[in-house]
Amino acid sequence: MQKPPPEVLKSLAIIAKQYPEVLKWLETWNLHELKQLPYALNNPTLQQGRCQVLNEFSRLVKESPELAAKS
């Protein structure tokens, strides 16, 4: 994943702190996609990619307050 610029990290940190329901929603969506992955018969590669992107994005939002504090 491409590292976001500092201003984007700050914005994500604000979202993580002030709107924790957004992070909760991302994590719930990620968990739902992971649970559906074993049943992906038509195009499992597409669902694997979706799971990977959701996982990386939710981790980025979760870690953004610490990352923004470092930069």
C-alpha cells in the first residue's frame, strides 16, 4: 500500500478519534467479507483482494493516531 501523506494521516487520525463508529463499521465489514471468503465460488480472487484492501485500510485507520503523532 502506498504510504499516505501526513495531512491524510492527520485526517484519518481525526476520524479514528472523533468517529470511532467508522472504524467499527470498517472492521465489521472486513470480518463479514472474511467470513464470506470460503464460499466465494464465482471469483475468489476478487473477494481475496477485497479482504486484503479492507484489512489494510481498517488497520491504517486504527493506527493513524500513532502514525500521525510520529510525523
